Amino acid sequence: MTFGGRISFEVENSLAVLGAAWAMGVSRDVMIQQAECFATDMAKVPGRFNILEIHGATVVVDYGHNADALRAIIGALDAFRTPVARRCIPSPAIAATAT
């Protein structure tokens, strides 16, 4: 889910969840078991940095709905440093909040 720590907001989210679970007294074994299930799977968490392979292209679907979310998504994509062209197609709702 964090792609080796390259997606900083996913690292932050994971640590926040585990910290909250620890504070609530959840056992270490349960936290480990649940953390191993963390995923950005379209079926589990649609629109949350879902990575798809479509006709040889890697597509990231995220419904980042404000300027901070859009910056985080762009930062995450920059962490991959691929030599291929990238396209960002925001929805009209995202474009309106990002300006």
C-alpha cells in the first residue's frame, strides 16, 4: 500500500490507524494481522489511490477532493520517477477546489 514508503500520505495514514489501535489497547498480534490486510484495492476502498493496469498503462484513480489532496497525489506520483509521460485528468469538482 505504501509502495516501500514512497507514498508518504499512505505511510501517515497507516501509522495513524496503528497508533489509534495501540492507544485503544488492541493487541500487537491483531494490529499486525490487520496491517497486513491494508490495501488500495478498488473493491475495498474505491477512489483511494487505486492502481490499475489498463492496456499497458498504469492508471491511478483517486478522488482527492481538495487542493491539499491533489498536491499529495501529485507528490506520490513524483515518488515513482518513471521516464514515461504522465497525464492528470481531474474531475470538474477537483479542478474547482484546486484553484
